[in-house]
Amino acid sequence: MDARIGPIADQLLLIERELRLLGMWSPAPPTTEALASQEPFCVDTLRLEEWLQWIFLPRMKVILEQGQPLPRVSGIREMAEEVYRQQPLEVAALIEALADFDRLIMQSG
């Protein structure tokens, strides 16, 4: 197994943990139509936390499990800072977890 996989997998678990701690983890998925958005981060149909839970985390899990090439760049931290700019203290740990993911992806390329 690629040595880069472990830290990235651990970071994904930290992102999920932060979403759960913030009460942003949903037991029910969004509609199929909402998940099918073609916009970056599904900004037209999903809240960022929904995109993280229902698209980003599952997609990254498949990439890691199947040994597919990792993305070369990630700008999730910047998106989260914009979305949550009114509550920076409440989501600070989530944004840090996303920033660490961005760094790991940049280092893996």
C-alpha cells in the first residue's frame, strides 16, 4: 500500500469526526437530483457539509480503496472559509482538518 494513503485516510476520518461533533452529519441523504449537480461542490443544490458527507468523503474512500490516482490539488479549505465565514470559531477545527487534507494532497502529487 502507498505510504501516502494512511495519513490521507486518517484525515478523512478527522473530517467526518468534526462534521459529527458540529452536528452537521445527516442520517438521510439528499435527493438524487441534488447529488447530481454539475457545479463545483454542488453549490447550487447542497450545503458544504452535505457535499463533504455525501460526495467528497465517499469518493475519496473509493479512490483510496481502489488505488486510483489521488487528486493533485484541493481547495476545500478556501471553500469552507468562505461558506462558514460568519462562524469561524465554531468551525475552526473542521477548517483545520480540511486544510490538513489540502496539504496532504499537495504533498502526494
